[in-house]
Amino acid sequence: MRLVLLSGGSGKRLWPLSNDSRSKQFLKVLQDEDQQMVSMVQRVWGQLERSRLSECSYIASGKAQIEMLQSQLGQDVPLIIEPERRDTFPAIMLAAAYLYSVIGVSLEETVTILPVDPYVEAHFFDTIKQLEEVISISNANLALIGVEPTFPSSKYGYIIPNTREETGAGYHQVSHFREKPAEGEAMELIRQGALWNCGVFAFKLGYLIDILANKGLPIQYEELSRQYDILPKISFDYEVVEKAAHIVVVPYKGYWKDLGTWNTLTEEMSTQQIGRGIISEDCVNTHMINETSIPVTIVGLSNVVVAVSPDGILVTDKSASPRIKDYIHYNQGPMYEESNSGWSRILDDQVYEDGRCVLTKRIGIHRNKNLSYRMHAGREEVWTIVKGEGEFVQNGNFMKVRAGNVLHIPMKTLHGIRASSDMEIIIVQSGDGQEDIQTVELFTSWEEIAKHCLKAVM
């Protein structure tokens, strides 16, 4: 069996900590077994490793998340890259083409799709292992996992089986689906034996390859990737699941939760406070997450979330937190980003009356990592190294740098830096015009940079 984890998300539901470059699955707000702060994707990947499933697992993701995934899970994490963000149907079909044409997976092999961020107990993955046998025994097009509901929720979709009785192999035939019913209807569905749809389903690889072929779409990954924009922007549930002739569901009785909103996420946090600040003793069920160095004080407020990041400040009643995506209309890019080489935080971004733009940011570069060899077409830079030491190159000339050094980089000047210890740099960019900064990048690895500059000297 092969597992494909879908890693997407627009970063809106957990704003301001999440943004377009750092979706909710990358927020380090949970604790692992060693009491270390981890993200949702780190927690799930750890569970896959302990269940001995990580060796057959892949993560389907867009280009924007590559460095974040490698930073949190390691350079060798198996990735299936989408050329652009569309929806779950294109993402899953592209993953199927990758497994078939690049990895060489048999058409008879079972593939299981699951979200990258479910909050589940370890034995959930034992249920996932059952799907391969269920697909084989039932001859179904699709096998799903349905969570036995603990309350009549209007936030989840429901899978309604034909009967409440399982077959001898531990699965039900599926009758139909109901998406996010009102609580009264949900209660009636539960009486009928309905299960929560947790977005996990399995199929034989050949089933999806046949769908691609019948639609006249390429079954080769590279070609399908080139034609990715012609795939319908629609969910897999609507395009495939609801049209399948034969579907079965395996019940899962255990803890499962979608940590997609602040109220559900804070229920699983082991501490009320992350970051600098104070919560008064009379606050009940109040959580604070502060990613800045500015202290935050909460006095006498109960059942609220206060989240602070370079992207903004959120103060919300927990019950109202799912509505946040309706109120985020700020015209700004991500103010905090992480990558495989380090991180960057925008401190200030100003446009003056004469049209001059000044952007100030603080960046961190991990030990033995580097920034690419690049130049900015419309802005000059001043770097002040505030921590660490490393090697700086400008127009092919190398020099050692350390904390206290100030570097001036004119417009259209090639430059890069490699950290020999963890580094932090304050960067001030300035130039005319309000257009986006145009950056020309020549080389990404330090080996390429050194080789190119050595040739230039010779």
C-alpha cells in the first residue's frame, strides 16, 4: 500500500499565525511525547514512522511548501509537487500519475489518501492498514474511513451506510453522503449509524488511472503536470467519490479531530500561553500565542484566543473564531516566512511621498546554509550582521563576515552569503517605485556559487 498525504491550505482559518506561505499544518503549537513543540505535519509524520508507514508515504504539495516541508521533516521527505494550487481532484490525480509513471507502482496496488494534519490517536493508523484488505475483499471502487461520532456536529460531513450491521470483514456498504447538516438532522443521521467523513479513502491505483484515460488526460506525471491547468478545479469528493458505483466504509472508534479553527486547536494545546506575556488568574479557558517580542497582557477575559504575529493581531471569542476568514481582507503579503535555509520577518515596510520604498526585515540563516546568489534590479541593500559569522560573496569576491559588520549592496549587484554558525541579519532595502522587488537568482547551492565565482576569476 502507498499513502499520499495532501498538504494544502490557504492559511486563513488560523490567521495571523498562518498565511499563504505558512499554512496551519506548519504551526508549532502542539507537544510531542518528549514535550517538544511540534507542528501538525511533524506530529502526523512521527505517527507514520512509529506505525512503519512512512517508508511508503508521500506528501502532495505545491511548490510554495517545499522548503517548509523539508525544513520540518528533513531533506529526504518524499514529495509529489503540484505546479499550482487547484483543488483535491487535480492534486490526487497528479499523485496517481506520479506513482504510476515515476515510481512504477502496480495498477493493482492500493493507494490511500489522507489529510496531512489529522489529530488522531496512534491506532487510527491500524485502521488505515485495514483498507488494503477491505479493497481486495469487497472489490469496491473506494474504501473510506468513517469516524464514529461523539456528538451531533454540523461542522463535518457524514457517511451514511446501507445498514448499521458490518460485514464479516468489518466494513459497511455506503448508501450516500450528507455534507454539514444542521445539528437536528445530524442527530437523526447518527441514530441511523452515520459516520463522520474524515477525508480518508483508498482505491486501487488502476481505478484512478482509468479515470484519467477515460477523460482523455495524460497518465504520465510530467505531461499531466504540464497540462495541469486544464484539470477541473473541483474537489475529489464531488468529481470521483460521489460518482463511484461501489463504496465501502470502515468504522473507526477513537479520538479524531479537525484542528482547523482556533477553538478546536486550543483544545489540544498543552499550555494556555506560548510566547511573551501574562494571562490574569481570573481568565478561564483563554489562550495566548505570541510570536513577537512585544509583551501581551490579557486581563479578565474568558473563552478567548489572542494570537499575535508579524502578520497581525487577532482577538476573538472561541465560538466565533471559525468566522475569521470572512474578515481577512488585508492587502499585504506574508510578514513571516520559513524556508529550509532559515526564516525572515518583515519589521517595517514604508512608501514615502517621493515614491521611495524602504523595507526592513530581520532574517535568520541556519548553520551551514546559504542564501542564493542573486541581485535586485530596483533596490539597494544595507546588511547589518547581528549574530554569527560566515562567508559573503559580492560580484565574485569572497570575504569573511561576522556580527558587527555592515555590508552595502548596490542595485544590480550579485551577492550571496553562507553561515558557518547560526546567523541573523538586519536588511534594509530601498529604491524607487512601488512595484514588487525584481530579483534575479543565478545559483542556489554554495557549491554552484563557489564554482561559478572561481571560473569568473580564472
